[in-house]
Amino acid sequence: MQIGEYKIHSVQTGLFRLDGGAMFGIVPKPLWSKTNPADENNRIDMCMRAMLLVSDKKKILIDNGIGYKNSEKFNTIYGINHSYYTLENELKKLGYTPEDITDVILTHLHFDHAGGSTYKNENGETKITFPNAVHYIQRRHLDWAMNPSDRDKASFIPGDFEPLEKAGLFRLIDDDYFFDENIKLNVVNGHTPAQQIVTIRDDNSILLYAGDLFPMASHVHLPYIMGYDLFPLTTLNEKKIYLSKIVREKWIVFFEHDPYTETARIHRTEKGYSIIKEEEWVSS
């Protein structure tokens, strides 16, 4: 897929599982399990789908998955699986290495979005995965990640982002930000303070990297709001605002966590919003 000057690649960084009830909030299991069946521990299959934007001058990665430095207990709890996909292997298939990345846009600093920012070497030392990249994050979100609430502190692992801050690799942003004429970072606050979702656009197309505003295709339905969201009514209002734009302007939505649906357009019927499933696209 090409938008403006950018060739767009979908990059699978790994698979994992989260509790279905936590992912769908107040929606009853008999409803959400129709599209996202749970295992014996009530966990649903999920993925961590990053995006690579390539131009003549830039190689921009949006989010980077969970990484490999977590404990065996952590990996078991979350069903983390890198046997099919790793970030490095998927980049290699496209002809790139982590050192080639010029910019990393982080939607937010939860471990399943920013954990791949660092790794541990053979000596157990934490190293930066993309040493030549500027890492973009909202200032207000970084402040929150460093001082989270008791409710969400388990979602932040300091080793994912503190090394970037110490190395001076963060570019801190305040509010909505035009990266360039094609890319805009848009702030939403329902899931976590100052998450930034990403629109890529030209005169013909608009693509939304939806982050955790619409983590999976099921979350297009208004009542489907994660139990992880700190401010669910804010999420509801943000979903209404963006869904109106998505339908009116025929955006394509890119789902970071849905293992079954990569992209979709959305329409509105008398029953509410629903997806029009796109053909899976793979850039070559």
C-alpha cells in the first residue's frame, strides 16, 4: 500500500493472549466469544501488529510489540508467543534491520506496545533496539508512565522506556502533531492519558493506525470498551468522534491487536457501526 511518499508495510511482532472479559468490559461473554473465542483460562488470541512506513529518506516504525526480555512467568501469564513472528525477522523479510529505523512513533508506553524498544544482551544488560531512531511520545503520557496510578502501574515496565529517556532519544510532543504532510499524531485520552493514534493520508486515502482506541475489529461497536481503559466514558466519546470521521471520509482502519482482521472500512447501519472487511494486504 502506498500513501503519499510512504510505502506501508504491516509488521507482525508476535502473538499473546489477554483475558476476554478485560478486553470487552461490560459486554457479556456470550456476545464477544462469537468473534473472539476464549481458551480454558478465559484468554483470547491477540497479536501485536506494528507498521513500517518507508520513504526515500525515512523508515518509520509505529509501535514495536512486547519484546523478549520478560520473565518466563510473565510470558506464561500472557501467553506470549514469538515462534511464528518476531519484529527482527519481519523487518529482515522487508530488507531492513533495527539500525535502519530512523523514527519510532509510540502510541503509548504499555508493555505490549513499547516493550520492543529495548532488549537484554547476552550479559543481561538492557540495550536500545533502535539506536539511530528518534522516538516520539507525548510528554504528558511519559510523565504518566513514570508516575502511574495504582490501577495501571502493571501496564508500564520502566525498562521499556527509561533507557530511551536517559539516552535522550525521546522527542516529547504536546498535543496533536503533524509529523509531516502525510502523517499526523492525534491525541486521545480514554485508554490512558495522551495516547497518540496515527493518521497517514494523501489526496486519495486515509489510513488510521488505531492503537488501543480500536484495538480489535469488535471494538468498532460502541459498547465494546476495554476494562483496561482508565476513562471509559472518554473512550466512548472519542470513538463516536472518530467513527463519524471514519465513515464520512472512508478511512481504512488498521487494527493493532486483532489476529483475524488486519484492516477494514467501517459503515453505519440502523444497528450501529460495523466493519466492511478488507482483503488482507501485504506490501512487497
